[in-house]
Amino acid sequence: MLALARFLSNPISGVIVAVGSLLGRFGLADRERTERTAELAWPRIVTGIARMSKNAVDVAMVGIAIGPLAIAGVGFAGPFWGLAFSFGGGVAAGSIALVSQRFGADRLDAIGGAVRSSVLLAVVLTLPLTALYWLFPVELLSLLTDNPRTIELGSAYLQIVGLGVPFAALNLVGSRVYIGVDDAWTPMVIRSAGAITNVALNAVFIFVLDMGVVGAALGTVLSNVLVTATFAFGLVVRQIPGTRQFPTCISPLGTYADRGTIRDIVEIGLPVAGRNSVWTVAQFPMLAIVALYGEFVVAAYVIARRIWGLMNTPGWGFGLAASSLVGQQLGAEDEDRAAAYGKEITRLAIGTYLVGGILTALLAEPIVRLFVDDPANTSIPIAVALVYAACLAIVPQAIKATIAGALDATGDTRWPFYSQALGMVGVAIPLVYLGAVTPLGMWGLYLSFVAESTIPAAINYYRFATGKWRAISREYRPDAQVGDD
């Protein structure tokens, strides 16, 4: 009865606890660790659902308003926008590692320096992207396709959305800072509200003001600015109405360019940025090769990728819960408990992803039809088949994402980067190319989904199992070096 009541009051947390209870019967999960994981993971999963739903709605809106070429144009612009999350995600990984370890060691006075240095790095790394996208959008889109209409639509979207790149990176930092102090609720509220605002703005700009892809881009920029301002306000005043109080005040007037703190963030975050960039950069040749299959296949691929993003939202919660909880145990000098958290959160993730994958497979066609309003659109059956492949590949994605999060907290971030590079560049992209130029055909695309998650999952899990992260983590603990306030 208690489990049913919990599920009804909080379905996502209820599913996690139910999976944990089932694993607990076989001695594979501890109740206390499951509860803490669920508490941290579910708000982040809600955030992920909101943000990925926003991305999916963007594509659906432009698809309904303009057609498949608009979907393709926004899809081609997507990797350029994704570089904000590659760079910002790297800085944010350093942020959560330093903040969670300082929080676990009760060194609240040292959190401010980590936050300010993270903000500085995020801005410095992303402003050049904004300039590049504003000045050369047509040239950039022309690298991926030669369809004039697709280039026109994609470049118009990219030029405007590029203005939001620094804010998107700062939002990642703000979110990770809160999660590092055991608060996933506040970033859920802020970023989910931002996603809802984005959808509302897009609806007005696209359908009321008839601004097309420019309206979709403008809605994204304005919502990201709003989220950044809210995070900044919350960290300075310590609390936003309806959220939890931050444990310490982050003064905006302190030191930003602390050499030791920046070095630690770069050392931890650079491989993470590289890992994120592998996927983002790989999308450029990936989409260019997919274009060889035809524009309708590109549209189907973009739709399937948006659905994949929704299926992958539990990884947002489990990966960051692993980063926070593993980091906190390391800050408290309890390496064995950190290892237990890493393994058990991974098991919880596998069970949760399995449930999501099965449900998505059963509803694949109705979900795909939400993106197009023409029943005769040839993209529909192609997208449905790609979604089936994504459902098969999503379970190893649970291992990949969760173990990567645990390793991020320890500072051992290079191996997830290597594994991502091997999976995407070494196997997935060649498979897509073989499908385009040999009788392998669409199977190249199907198999690429499986390769990009299975290979990194195996490598990441092996690395965590070796335990070498224990020694690496000691270099980044509060007593090793603490930046200035």
C-alpha cells in the first residue's frame, strides 16, 4: 500500500523505489541508498522530460507549420546549438565534483570560489560560438547539406538561437551547483518552468506571429535568459520562493579567476567536454551522411533522435544522482560507500530504462505521428523503425550514463571520453556510412543506435569496476586543494 501511495503521489520516484525494492529482494540494492537516489534523481528526470519535451515540441511545431524540410533544417542546426552543452557540460562536471566534495566535507566556505570560477569559464568558452553562429550561419549549414531551402531555414534558426548559447551553458552550471549540495528540487522547478515558458513562447511566435523557425529560436533564447537570471538570483539571495534554501550565500563580488580552482575544473571538465563534444561533433558527419539517404530520412532521423532524447531523460537523474552521492561519500572519505552507490544507482537505472524502452516500443507509431500531420508522409514508417532500434539501444545507455556520472564525481573522466569516441567515431558513424553506400541500407542506421550506447557502456563499467578512480579522487578532495572564497 505504501508503494502504491508513493507511486500515485510521485510516479517517477515510485518507479525508482519499486525497481529498488525488486532488486533488494535479490540483495542488489539497499533501501536507504535507493531512497536517497530517488530523492535526487526524480526532480532531475522531470527537468529532463520538460526540456526534451520542449525540444520535441520545437520540431513538431515547425514540422506542422512548415513541413519536413523545416524539421531537417532545425535538425542540421541542432549540433551547433549542442556545442553549448558540450562546453557547458564540461564546466558543470567540474562544478558538481568540487561542490559536492566540499559539501560532503562541510566546507561551505569554499563553494563560492568553485561557482564563480565555473561561471567565468562557461562564459569565456561559449561567447566565441555566439559570434560564429551570428556571422556565418549559412556557411555552417552548407557544410551539412546542399538543399537550398533546408539551408535557408536552418541558418535562420541557428543565427538567432546562437545568442542563447552562453546562457544555456550557465544554466548547466547553476543546475549542477544545486545538485552538488543535495538539492535537485530547485533546478527542477527553475528549468522546468523555463521549458514550459519556451513552449508557450514558441507557440505564440510560430503560430500567432507566423515567425516560423526564427520564432522557435527566439523562444529558446528568451527562456534560457530567464532561467539564468533566476539561478543567479537564487545563489545570491540563497532562496527563491517555492524552493529550498541554498546552504551558503554565493557573493558575486568574490574572486572569479582563482588559478587552483580553475585548474581543477579544467582537469575534471575537459574530458567531459570532450566526451560531450564527441557526440555533438559526431552529429555533423552523421547528419551529412544521413542526408545521402534523402531529406525524408533526415526528418525521420531527427524525429527518432528527439524521441531517444525523451527516453534518455532518466539518465539525467541517475547520472547526476551518482555524481552527487558518490562525490559526497568521497568528501566524507568513505570510498567503499561511494562504490556501493555507483553500482546500485546503475542497477536502478537499468530497471527504469527497461520499463521506458518497452512502453515506447509499444507506442512508437502514435508517438511519431505527433510530429507530422500528414498520414501519407513517408517519414513516418522510417521514423517508427528507427524508434524500435532506439528502444533496443536505450538499456545499455542506462549503464553508460550512470557510470559516467559516478566517474565524473571522482575526477576520473577520461575513460568515458575514450569510450564515447570509440562508440561514435569508431563504430556508429562508419555503420551509417556503410548503410548509405552498400546494400546494408537502413540497417546501418539501426545498428548505429546500438553501437553508440553498448560500446561506451561496457568500457565505462569496466573502468569503474577496476577501482582506479579511488586514487584519482584523492587529488580533488577539499583537503588536497581549496580555492579562494
